[in-house]
Amino acid sequence: MGSTRARTPKNFVLDERLERYRDAIEYLPASFAGRWAEACWPLGADGGDRFREVRLDLGCGKGSFLVAAALAEPDVLFIGVDVQPVCIAYAAQRIVESGVRNALVVPGNGERLAHMFAAGELSAITLNFPTPHPRKREAHERLTTVDNLLSFRPLLAADGTLTLRTDSEPLYDYSRPQFEAAGYRARWTSNDTRAEHPDIPWSEYEERLAEQGARVHGICAELGGAPYDEQVEAGRERMLDSLYDYIPEDLYEGTYIPHGMDFAIRNFRNRARNAEMRAKRAGR
Ligand SMILES: C[S@@+](CC[C@H](N)C(=O)[O-])C[C@H]1O[C@@H](n2cnc3c(N)ncnc32)[C@H](O)[C@@H]1O
């Protein structure tokens, strides 16, 4: 989002951090595919021999959602995946310092999850404030393209859910038809998830953006039947849309501008004002 690079303090040494919080990081996820729930059950823990469910927080960032979710449901295993090693280091630190035994992080790319999890292994995937990649040229990197959403389908249990939450109305408006094209059925959609689903743990981005006046849009979807080819094709036709095509006509005048869109919106506003002035001059 704008810059998604996590800022680090001056004395932050990545390798040293990754080593220090190594216990909460899994570097060989393929070896756990199909057996996360049993393999990660803590030795000597009471009440069973496996976790009740395995849930994935994709693009987990610094891990506040992950740890809060893990604290709330100790019998569920929460796995965070993130491409940025710095985020992995911070999230691992948070896990270790919180003392939770049901969360871990995996460095990796959400576009390539098939080697990490077996079919039907995940009861939920959450996409909290995924990087919106507003420009057309980077659109294929959005985690909510129909192609990425299709790739998540086999990993979800039959009653599993995929939840997107974002401050970006353009990303939300872009993503809903992509969910449909990939054969997901909405359980709920919301233009204010904090008000309507108050039990969802906060993520770092939600905390930060809520302070700036963001409202959070969300979709929680379940698997519908496998999509028809025409349905998928309809999604692919719009898959590489620029998110600038989804900006409202008032250009967010007087309201919250989605994170990372400030520069573009300021440009659009200038262009609109210039066009208006030109039209006035021409009409004179
Ligand atoms: C805007 S941050 C949100 C972090 C966190 N979910 C939150 O809500 O605070 C987006 C995160 O997604 C990660 N990310 C972006 N693309 C990804 C991908 N393809 N696979 C895994 N993580 C990704 C980024 O590294 C970043 O940490």
C-alpha cells in the first residue's frame, strides 16, 4: 500500500532477529503439508493430540491479528505467511513474546501456497488489508485476482471461508466480482466490518488506518460450486483493471482517501480542476 516496506529501527539486524525468534518460524513448510494440525500440537499439552483447525493469515504483516486470533482460540493453529522477511521477523517476535503455542509464521508468497498445504487443510484464509497494487501493470500481484482466488479453492475445507478486509473501497469493488468469478459465495459483505463484526481481531493496518478515519470493507465468502469457464473468463477480463477505474466521481472530497492512493487522488483532483477551468474559459 503506497509503501508496504516495513520500517525498521536503526539498530535492526534482520538475520539476528530471524535467528532470535527462530522457534516461531517454519522454513520448510512443504514437510508439514497435510499434517500441520498434528505436527504442531505442543508436546505434553492437555486435551488432545491435534489442533481443531488450521487457519492461514495471508500477508500477516507484523502479526498482531495472528497473535490476537491465536490468544482467542488456543485450540486452533494460526499460520501467518508473508513475503517480507522483516515482517516475518516482527511477527515471530510477537509470537514468542506473547507465549502463544498455536501460532507460527512461514516466509513465502501467497501466490504459491500449493506446496505448503494439502487439499482441504485450511478452515479459513484471511486477507487483512492486502497490498492493493492500484496500477494496471502490477494488478496481477493482487491477492484477489480471480486466478489467485482459484488457487486458494483446493486448499480450503468444504465449509472453509475466505475473508478479505480492506480500507480501500476500490479494491473491495474490484474484488467482489473476482470472488464471484472464482466461484465463491458471499456469507456476508460489509462496508463497516468493525461495527458489524466487532469480534474480528484488529490488525496493525486496521489500527493505524482507523485512526486516520478509515472504515473497513469486507467480504467473507465460502466455496460455491466450481465456476464455469465463462464465469472465470468474465473475471479475467477485469482482472488487470486499474483500481483508478473504481475511484468515485467525487474523488473522495471531504472523506477518507484509501491508503496509498493520496498521490493519485491529488493528481486526479488537479486534473479535474484544470479541466473545469479550461471549460469555463472556453465558455466565456
Ligand atoms: C498492507 S500490509 C497488511 C499487513 C497485515 N495483514 C495488516 O493488516 O496489518 C500487506 C502485507 O502483505 C504482504 N504481502 C503482499 N503480497 C504478498 C504475497 N503475494 N504473499 C504474501 N504476503 C504478501 C506484505 O509483505 C505486507 O506485509
